[in-house]
Amino acid sequence: MAMIALKKLASVEELERIRRDVRERLKRYEATVVVCGGTGCTASGCSKVATALENGLVKRQLDERVRLLITGCHGFCERGPLVVIRPQGVLYQRVQPKDVDAILDETLIGHKVIEKLCYVDPQTKKRAISEDDVAFYNRQQRIIFGWNGLIDPQSIEDYIAIGGYSALAKVLFEMEPEAVVEMVKKSGLRGRGGAGFPTGVKWESVAKAHGDTKYVICNADEGDPGAYANRSLMEGNPHSVLEGMIIGAYAMGANEGYVYVRTEYPMAVELITRAVEQAQDYGLLGDNILGTGFAFSLKMFKFKVRVNRGGGAFVCGESSALMASIEGRAGEPRPKHVHMAEKGLWDRPTCLNNVETWANVPLIINRGLDWYTKVGTGGSKGTKIFSLVGKINNTGLVEVPMGITLREIIQDIGGGIRGGRSFKAVQTGGPSGGCIPKDLVDLKVDFDELTKAGSMMGSGGMIVMDDRTCMVDVAKYFVAFLKDESCGKCVPCREGLIQMHHILTRITNGEGTDDDIPLLQDLADVVAAASLCQLGGTAPNPVLTTLRYFKDEYEEHIKAKKCRAGVCKPLISYSIVAERCKGCALCKKNCPGEAIAGQPKKPHAIDAAKCLKCGMCVDVCRHEAVLVT
């Protein structure tokens, strides 16, 4: 949709005029064909589907009456490319270019549903026609992420049409900065990027800090699995993040801001950069925002934002390391005896929040405290976006109210464990998070309860594991990642993680000793207590929680030289139970080491000397004839 020719908006009235004009123009469309253009669907080929739809609409002379809308991520990433037909509300998944003609002729024009393109629930086997019929969607509360499927992320006008920048207008002309800070405090909003520090308290500290120059920063660089949620929010609705930052700057008295985003996210970099340029063109960034300098009794409000690209270091998710990177120095953390609210970026008062935290702010202003404080439970208000992945039927991005249980997320939204296997554990909070066992599946998901269980909210990673997961191997995997990502500045983190990884490697190789478990515990405690920053402070969580909840697996690896999950290769062997084997030869055909022999319809056998222990035979066998010991 082409932008309306305009001069910089000089008043709230001009903003409202733009909103009315855009909404009026959108009314000319009789229907909308929505294509998810998020990173997941892009990888699945959504651009080819979009091109085919565009050509098909032109061919049928429908391009003036039907809008083709390319949006940000819808969340159901595994099922992409996704196409939604509105106003019918029909959802199609795993769409290919060859399906486009049928979609346009049968559904858009003929109002018929193409059943083969509909999602089928893996548990109930029911076919879903619309998003509302899909448990993955209808069990969520998508108050922030839901806008992704309704707007073009490249269009500021689409954002304005859904009420964008109305919260900014409200605070500039109806609220004092102190009132905005107080409202955010009372909302109970806590930072969505780490330990959940109260956002309003942080804002108040920056607002009260001395200094004419203050900064606000959006951290879009977090490098753990949960950061995909922040990335997709920025790619799908970048103006919601910008609006939150501008409101925060007004409340805290800041005139400069930064969006820190890693270079490996090219779509996010492109879209937030374009959003900043559009906001500047519309007079929503820069000098004299919305004509505040002409309003009676109002001081002119000016605010500018720069996009800073990070190099991809995990440690730069930590606040002081991030600020060092912006300043052009090595991304290393510093001691926190002086808070960032007093001396942050260039030793000036600074407020750092992540993408999701900033996006909550316009909602709180527009919908009010009564509404927002009823979302979520206890000391955690609002919703949280999680990257739900692992051994689960429905993977993707989910937005749920604080206080929902792990069971509801895994079973109701995630559709249960893939392949009918049993649930074993879930790891939350990214690489530094903890592993929560099945016995705590009814644990409420909020900041405080996750911390009590030894894990954390982090930026929203949630990895589901089944009974074929080795928890010692999981701990080794995450420690290996954190070891490599340590900046090396402090000894506890740098050396402690190396030693913990050595011990875990020995255990999984069948070389563990009785002294290893208490040594791991001691090392983990020291690293957690003595590290300079929270990367080191939380890095032992995978080890501490697996020792806490799965100590028997450690003991089994060390004493019995056995891995019950069949993951640690030095501790396992494969054999075929002759009574179960039907001689179908699937295992033989798929064995990469040519270690399986046997005649058709006769029991097969595995040559242990040739066996690579890859597990392929287990995966392809239909008769559960392969035994792992």
C-alpha cells in the first residue's frame, strides 16, 4: 500500500486524520489473502507462494479488490508456509505454489475449503478450518504477538490504522512524565529479557538520575533460542517497539535511543531500520515530535533512535557488555557496583529493556491498568512469548498469560509429545536455564516459580524433552555452548565452565568416577556465586538442575556405565531381537555403516564392530525389534 503524501505530523489531529484516511482506503478491499512472511515461512518458500498469489490475482483481475498482505511471523513456524483467507478466516498450512490456483478459485472465489491444506490435530485427528479451530492458537492469549498476522511490517500506515502511536499521543498531551512512570510501576510489568526486574522501578531510577543526557536502549541481540520470539516481534511489528521506546524516553527524560540487533538477523535489521526512517518522515521521531513545541505549556519533545548492529556474541545480551559494544569497545561486562541507571552508556543514565518489554508499554497506556493487571497471576503480570521447540507436536512461538502451567503449554498448546512418547523434562530460559522434570509439569510459569525450581524465564526459550533424552548429555551440550560464549574476563566463568565440561565429557564417555558428582556440584556453586556477570551467574543452571532432579542418571553413567536414553555412544550397544524382527530390511537399507545383515523375511543381525551407533535402525524399525542396551 503506497504511503500517503504528507508533511511531518504537527499535531494529534493530523495523526488521527492519517488513521482515518488509511482505514478508509483499506475498506475498498473485499477480501485479504494473508501470507506469513516470517523467518520460518521464508525458509519454507513463502516468497514463491506470495509471487504465485500476486500473479493469480492479477490474472483474475482481482488485484484491485483483494489485498495480498505479507505479514510477520504467525507463530506456527513448523507448519509454514501459512496462508489465511479473510474475511472467511480459512487457514491453510504447508502451502506450495502449485496450490495457489485452487486457493484462489475454490476458496477465495468459490468459498469452499480445501481439506488437504487444513491442519489436522495430532491428538484429536480433527481438521481445523480457521485459526480459532487450532488448539495451538485458541489456547494462547496473543495480545502482543497477534498483531503480527494483521499488518504489513514494512508499513507505518498499517500500524497507525490499528491504533499505532495513539498511546504516544496520549502520554505527550495528557500525562506528565512522572505519571507515565507511575503507571508502568503499577502495571506490574517486569523485564522480559532476563531476571524480570520491575520495569517501572528501573524507569523511575533513570528519571531521577542527574544528567542532561540520558539514553534508552532496546536489546534485540539476545542469542539464545527464546530470542527468536524477540526477533519475530521486531520483524512483524517493529513500530510497536519504537512506540514503547519513545514513550519510555518521554517518561525518563531521554533524547537518544539505540536498537542493538545482531547482524545475523538481516530481516530484523532491515525492518527496524525502515521503521525508524518512516517514524522520522512522519514526525514521530526527531525534533518537535507531534508538534509538542507548539502546544501550550508543553516543552518540545525530541528523540532520535539509531540502529546498532552487534557481532553476535552471546555475552552482549548482558547489559554492560552490550553498552561497551555500542561504544566501540570489546563486549565485556563490568562490575555492577554502579547501576546503569546512574552510569550506563558513556557513563550517562541509561535504561535497557528488551524487545518484548518495550512492546508491552503502548498496550498498558491504551488499555489501562485495570485491564493489564488482570492478565497474569501473582507477581508476574501480562503475557510472555515463548519459543516452544523440541520433542513436541506443535512447535513455534506462543504467547501465554503469566501463571499458566507447563502442562497447559506442552499438552494443550504444544499438542503433546511427538510420536506418543512420554514427557521427561523441559528446559526454560535459554542455554542458562534449568531443566524442569515431569514431576513439576503443573508448575506455574512465572518469574518467581521458575526461579524456585532452579530455572528462569530468560527471553523465553522452552525446549521439551522426551524419554529418549539423556539429561547428562543435555547438561554437557549447554555447558559447551556457554563455555565457548564466555568472554573470558573473569576466572570463575572462564575456567569453571571448562572444567565442568571436561567432567561431563568424561561421564558421558564412561570414564566418570564417584568424585565427579560432588566436584560438579562444588564447581557449579562457585561459578554461580563468583562470576562477574549473570552469564556466569546462571551458566551452571543446566548442571545444577540436572543434578537436583536427575542425579540417578549421573550415578547410572558412572557406576553402571549405562545411558538409559541410548544417547551416550560409548555406553550403549545395539542388537536385534530375533523374535520381533520380521525381516523387512528397513534397518539394513538405512544403515550408513552397512553393519546390518540378513535375508528377506528372516531375522537380521547387527555387527557391533561396524555399528556407528547412530540410532537410525531404531528410528526406522516398525516392530520395535532393535534393542539399545
